Amino acid sequence: MDKTELLRKQELKAKEFAHNLTLLNKCNNNYKRLVIAYLFSLTFFPLLSFFLMLGSVFADDTIFLTFESMIVYSLAIYCAWQAAHNKRDLFVLFTGGLAVFNQILLIIFKRYANGEYLKYFKFDSVGYTSRIHLGLLLVILIIVTVNMKTNRTFHKLEEADGYPNFNERFFEQDMTSRQMKISDPYQEKFDALRKTASSEMTEIAVKDGTLAEHVDDYRNEYMNDV
């Protein structure tokens, strides 16, 4: 390989590292925003349900609504943390799935809930919160979509050369370290073979020495007879 070709490959590798480093920084910034977005969106509805319960003087439907939303969204917050902080794709789906599940529960519960009298207004609290939750659900699904897209980009970067530094110097050091680790088993095998060969040669030498001693004894007896 001539010098020009080598310089061209180094330049391409440097551009690749610069591009991947930009993508990695973008992913990290997205994860910070996703954590904040999840926190606000997933705690909004339980808080809304809680204040509705207080406003309806602890009506049965709002009590159920509050505790149901707290259970569902506590699980959703855990899944969102795994999805955005630990970059686990399966938990991205779980987060969106829990929000959809909560919307379905509201639709089912609305058929059996009665409107409650508040201090100034009369309205169906479950139907009211169901409409608000539908808007919240759309927001959560958008966040989940961004999370999944960011995860895919991040996982590709994990498999790329130079991750996580994307620096030529660190990459060369890593490759050197890998080559040393690869060569070690061969060195161990060579040492084992050399040790085995040395043991076999020692056994042969001992046998040869015994044979020579036997030959010398035989010659001495023959000479004495002569």
C-alpha cells in the first residue's frame, strides 16, 4: 500500500469518527431530554387525578382513577428509565404500552362511571380525564417514537469502530490491545508444545542412556570370553 492510499484511508476514517462522534453527542443530548419529557408527561396524569379526587370530595370514581393511574404510571416511569437511561428497546415498548393500556381502562370505566357534583360544576370526571389522557397519550407516543429511533442509532454506534471515544489514537491503542489478547493463546499453546517436546526428549535421552549401558555391559562380557 503506497503512502497516498494510506493517507486517504486515514482521512476517511477520521471523517467517519467525526461523524459518529457527532451522532453520539446528539444521542446523549436526546437521552437527557427524553428523561425530562418522560418525567413530566408520566407524572402529569396521576397528579391531575389526585387533584380531581380532592375537588370531587373523594368521589368513588376519582378515588379509583387516582390509585389506578398511580399504579400504572409508577410502572411506566420505571420502564421509561430503563428505556431512556439504560437504552433498552423492550422497555420503550412497555412504556408506550402502559399508556395505551391506561387509556383503554378509562374508556371501559367511563361506561360504568356516573357524573359527580363538584362545588360549581357538574361533569363526568372519568370522561373529562379520559379526553385529557388521550392528548397526553399522543405526547407519550411521540416521546416513545423518538426514544426508539435514538436507541437504534446508539446501538449502531456501539458496534462501530472507535466507540465510545471515536478518536484515532484510542482506536489504535484498542486494536493493539486486542491483537495482544489474540496472540496470547497462541503463545500459551506454543509454550505447552515446547514443554511437551522437552519432556519427550528427556524420556528419549534416558532410554538411550539405558540402552548404551546395556551395550557396554554386553561388550565387556564378550571381551572377557575372548
